[in-house]
Amino acid sequence: MHSNFILRGHVLSYSASPFETQTPEEAVVVSAAVALAEGRIVGCGTFEEMKALQPQAEVIDHGARLILAGFVDAHVHYPQTAIIASWGKRLIDWLNSYTFPEEMRFGDAAYAQEIAERYLDLTLANGTTTVCSFATIHPESVDAFFTAAKARGQRVVTGKTCMDRNAPEGLRDTVQSAYDDSKALIERWHGVDRLEYAITPRFSPTSTPEQLAAMGALWSEHPECLMQTHLSEQLDEIEWVKTLFPQARDYLDTYEEFGLLGARGLYGHAIHLQERERHRLREYGAALVHCPTSNTFIGSGLFDMAGLMAEGQRIGLATDTGGGSSFSMLRTMAAAYEVGQLRGRPLHAAELIWLATQGSATALRMEDKIGNIAPGMEADLVVLDLSSTPAIAQRSARAADLWEAVFPTLMMGDDRAVTEVWVNGQRQ
Ligand SMILES: [Zn+2]
């Protein structure tokens, strides 16, 4: 049931990437109102203009609140919801100690359903309207996630995680079953409502060359699908990849050789990249996904945002739940800011918000549908209270301009700052 609405507040839209304009602020247009009809954004401008556009619409006045496109989280593992914030391990031990035992449980469709619902409830409460998630090796885990997202009207991406080696018994598929199950899931789900399928080899250490080749073949048969995986997260992992693929020129080559490098490819982390890898990623227009809370939590390293942006890479932002330590894209923006500081280049609030909305939407190749407030876009919105806690309120009260008012919420805000969330033109 859609109907027409006008939301008043500080409506923030982008006319360009703030990484490409002279100053980040120049990329931003702030309007006083946005009009929604039948699940779409139909206009933004002055309140009078929106009222003239839709005289019958219900008006919701948000006063000084900020109205943004809903957050887009470009790399998560929804099955890790219940093991978020597990102590003391680095990547490989973390997978073996915490992740794999939990993922084992997702062959149980009822458990998968419970966690899918819990995950989407938590992320919606944090203002995240679109996610791109890894599932587990079980087709049931994909069915559960798509079923839960479909009921909420959400635009989401997921795919069956494929692993046929270096994972415990019960959590390995085969070359053939990975291909067959993935193909059946594409046919069942891809393009249903707002759902999209991503071909999902977990990372090259857990797939044989034969399985990577089968995934590459599947992608060439279904070029409309995204492909998601992990790349160069930790130095130990890179050494391990070298021993598993002695012929490969570098980590990216273990994907490239098997047809798993492409414009609709998403490469999570991408921290310790070689020159050749950067060059090839840029050449293909592939997307790198920055997961700053995960990179500090698991101790992986510092993503080179400034360098990679300057060379024209396509970059999204993500929580990497549950390797990441938060469901909140606000907390994730704060971590991206901190990582930027450690690399010598602080990110502007306009850049952080762009990464969490339009940047991630661009990584998912959905920038014409979500991630910005503009006529014709799908109406996924988040409304933020910029004084949501006493600590934030006393700081934003001192603000000389909008950016100074916004920044404390990006650094210190959480789900308490999220006052309203809209999905596909419907208030949640
Ligand atoms: Zn991940």
C-alpha cells in the first residue's frame, strides 16, 4: 500500500561525487523537502514546490532533522549476526573458532529464518535499507534471507557461499553442487521484486581452482549477477594464497585467471594490494569494499582510501558484520574517518555520507535506483536526529554550519540517532 508523502527537514542529495569536486561540500544540495509517490522519489526542493507537485500528500515535518538516502552496506555476513564481537582472533583463527561452527547451523531452515529476520530488524533500526550479504553454503540460508527481505520490500543482494576446501566437514560443497545450487538460486530469486543474486565464492583459500573455474563459468552465463568475494585482507592470508596458487601473479590473479574479475565484481577489504592488482581492478571498473570496523577489529590493516580514490577506483563502504564490530553505518563512517586519519587524510562528512549511500550503491551497480535523493529513485530514506544523545546534542548546539552539526552524529551516533526509516516509499 503506497501513498503520497512530503517529508520536510534538511534533505541531503548529491549532484556529484564529493571526491571529484573542488571541495566536498560542492557535491551536496540541501533542500527543504522531498516528495514521495508510489514508492519513488518524485521531487525535492522547497516545501512550496513539493506542495504544488503533490497537493494531496501527507506532510511529515522533521524540523531540523537530516533526511538522507537509506544507508547501503556493501559487504556483510548476515549468518554471523549472533557471533558479532567475538574476542581475540585474527582472520584464519577467527573463521575456524567462531564463524564456521556458527555457519554450520544454517542448514536448519528455521534457524536461518530466525537470524535473517533478526539481522534485518537490527540493520533497519540502524537506518540501513540495502545490504549485500554472504549467506552460508546452504541454499536454505539464501532462501531465508531473500524471503525475509522480500516481506520487508527491501532491495538486497545475497548468494550461497561456495567452499570446497579448507573448511570443516559439513561446511564444504563440491565443484558440481556449488554450480548447480547457485544456478538454481539465481533462477529462483534473481530479479524477483527488488532481490538480486551474487555469485559468491568465499575467497580463494576455500575454493579449489576447479571450483573457482566453475564459478567463473556460471558468471559468464549470468553476467547480470554481481559476484562477491574477499581480497587481500591480511598478510598471513596473502602468504597462504601464494602457497595454494603458486602459479598466480598475485592474489587478484587467483580470481582473474578463472573469470572472476569483472565490472560487476565486489572485492571485500582490498587492503594490501600490489600495483598490478590496482591497475587491473581499475581497468575493469570492479568495486572495492572498505570495511573499516572489521579491519581494525580483526587487525587487518589500513585501507588506502585517498590513494585508491585518486586513481579512480570504485569504492563502497561496509560493516562486514560479524567480522566488523557494529551493525551501524554511522559507526562504520566513524571508523573510516579514523582509518583515514591514520593514513594521513581525514574524510569530510560529505565524503563519509556519500560512501555510505551513493558510493556503496555504485559499488553494487544500483546507483540509478538507490543511494541518492533524486526524482525517479526508489524511496529508501533515513531520517537522523542530530542531537540524539546529551553528548552529541551539546556539541551540535555549538555548530556554525550544517557540516559541523552533522559530524558529531557521524562520530558518536548509533541507532538512537535514527528516528525514521523508509523502505520503498513505506515508513517502517
Ligand atoms: Zn567478509
